Amino acid sequence: MAIPKNKAELLEAILENYQLLKKELVSIPIQLTNKKELEGHAKNTVMSINDLVAYLLGWGQLVLKWNRNKSKGLEVDFPETGFKWNELGQLAQKFYDDYKNDDLTTLTKKLDRTVNDIIKLVESRSNKELYGTPWYDKWTLGRMVQLNTSSPYKNARARIRKWKKAKSL
């Protein structure tokens, strides 16, 4: 799917990529979800399926936090308070740590709620609000949502499929 250019395409990309990701997640044996066998988000690191879902959850929650703060007229620390854009590997590790006690079922339920909240956010905005003006630096709100939802969902699905193939699952 091409990069979404409007509200309808953004909603379609989020829903389609998330549904495809969930199909992959539900077929993973639960006893394998905590094993660190996937290539991590930082160079020379490994992560588990649970870590991967925690990463998606963390970024989704950041999108919601950014929007809440901007809507209240508050300053937004991009990407997150205490982190710079060149420290995304450390931010990924923070997300893994934030959700380290959750199993895949719990993580997936939390991610479902987060995705639903993001969909509500997108639905509540006009095309102009999503794509008509820069929201952060040169990026529109729609593009920031896409970069932190549908694109990572697609990437996560590809990682899982590669892992499953290597494990003959």
C-alpha cells in the first residue's frame, strides 16, 4: 500500500496492517513469545515477540500522548521526554521494560485498545487537520500517525513471518 495521503487512506492502512499483524500474532505458540530470537530495534540486539508488541504499544501510546499534549497547548517532547531522535534504540528498550511483565495476551489487548484510540483520534480530525498543515516540524499529523502505526505494523508482521519461517511454524 502506498503512503496514505488522506484520512480514508490512513484509516485503511492502519486497519489493514493491524489486522494482518494480528493474524500472525494469534498463531504463535505462547511458550515462544518471551524467547529473545528476533532482530532487535537497535543494532546487535535481540528481542522477543512480546518485546515487539511492547514496542508497537509504546509508539502508539506516544502518538496519543503527543496529541493530548498538543491539544492542551502543552510543549511536546519529541520523540519522548528524556530521549532524542538519535536514541530510538534506547527508547525501544524502555518500551520493552515498560511491558516486561505482560504476556502476549495482555499486550495484544492493550495494543487493541491503543489502536482503537488512534482510530478514534484519526476519525475525529478532518483531512485538513491530518494532512493540510505541518504538525511537527515538516510532518503532518497524518504522516506522524502513519509513521508510528501502520508502517511499524507492516514491519512487525514481516519480522514475525521471517521468524516463523526460520522456526518452521
